[in-house]
Amino acid sequence: MSTNQLAVLARTFEPQLVLRRFLALDAAVTGTNALAYLALSGPLGRFLGAGSGLLLGLGAFLAVYATAVGLLAARRRPPALAVRAVVEANLAWSALSVAALALWLSPTTAGAVWTVLQALVVAGFALLQYAALKGRQDMSV
């Protein structure tokens, strides 16, 4: 789906509500990952082929990030600059995940698949959030 198609989809509905829902979904998924990494860093580390210390650090970071995105989603009209920051952070996370997989991580097969899948999901959130933000801006012109 192209960015223009996503923007049209976002305009089909109330753009403000769509944007807030995409932000809230991002916060929920990220928060779930954070809790899993924090609570199950040992078993998940063994399954994914990642150190438990890495997962604990990622879990703490993701918990803070999920909280910030959740607070943004709770605002009646999330500021465009903050939404753009979330979009850019999500794109950076996706790129860094793929780079880490290619350059320095040595995960299990499950860990490699997980890394690629979560990078795709996070990039998808970025595209949906960008399209919804664009739809909101187009409606206010």
C-alpha cells in the first residue's frame, strides 16, 4: 500500500481518531514487548539467542517509549511535531533492528525471524501514523 493510499484511508475516517488509535496500538504493542522482555528476559533470551541483559535494557527503554506514545495517544489532538518524532523513531528502530541483525547480532533462527517481523510491524506503525497525520493536516487545510 502506498503512502498516498494510506493517506486516503486515513481521510476516509475521522483523521484525528485514526491517528490516536494508531498511536495507542503502537503503545500497546510496544508496552507488551517491554513487559515480556522485562519479565522473561532469561527464557526469551535463550529462545531468541539474545543476552538477558540486552533484553532487560530493551525492555526498560521500550517501557518508557510505550508510556510516552500512550500519553501522546491520550491527547485530544496530538501535536504534529511529537507524532513526527514517533514516526521517525519507529523508522529508526526498524532500520537499526535490520542493521543489528546483519552486523552484530547472532540470534537463533527464531530470534532472526522475530527481529525481522518486529522491524516490519514497527515500520508499519510508522507508515500508518504518518498517513493519519497527513490525513489530519489535509483535512485542516
